[in-house]
Amino acid sequence: MSSTMKTRFTGIFLLFCVLTLLSCVSYSGGLSNKWRIEVSEGAKSSGAMVFRVSPKGQPAIDVTVHINDGLRENMVAEAIKDAFRKQLPSDGYHIERDDGEDVLVKRRRNTPRFGLDLVSSDVKAVRINLDKE
């Protein structure tokens, strides 16, 4: 076998290994039937937050929340609540505000337990804490 063929074979083998690993990747964070999104501080810039809802055994759903500069923490929580209600299936999730600055995301009926992550945010000053309930 020539060195060119060995190099090609090695490259194909490595590609196969990487693709196999990627196909096995699933959500590895904690799962819960209810999550609390705690919002601290107001927005000091406009921007977007992207949350990922990862139901066990189902495709993840990204929820994008647009935030305007100057929103206080209660209004940031309101924007998060509204975005989750619009972008998640209403028959699968119940979304509500709690204590003004918190948002609760709860599964309904047969919806599997799910993970929740903040994937990205370019909104200055707003801090997000995610807690399983």
C-alpha cells in the first residue's frame, strides 16, 4: 500500500470516527420537569439571548429572546416568558413569571424531562441563573 493510500485511508477512518462520535452525542446536562430562569440586573445594551431546551430523546429547541437596551430585570423576565411561549409548543410546556424577575418553564403531560441551557447572550449586564426545581 502506498503512502498516499495510507494517508487517504487514515483520513477516511478519522472522519468516520468523528462522525460516529457526533452521532452519539446527546444532551449530557441535568434533566428536570421544571426549570427556573433567574434574571438579575437590567439590560445595558440591546441584544439577543439564545436558550436551548433539550427534551430527553427529542431534538433540542432553540429559543431566541430579543432584549432592548434599558429594560429592567422584571421586563427582561417578561421578554423571556413571551419568547418561550411563542417558540415552544404550548401543549408541551407551561411558561410563567414568578417573583417578577423569574421565569418558570414546566413540562406538560407526556413531554419528557428536559435540559435547559443559555447558549449565548450579547446583552450587557443581565445575569441569568438556571435552576432545576
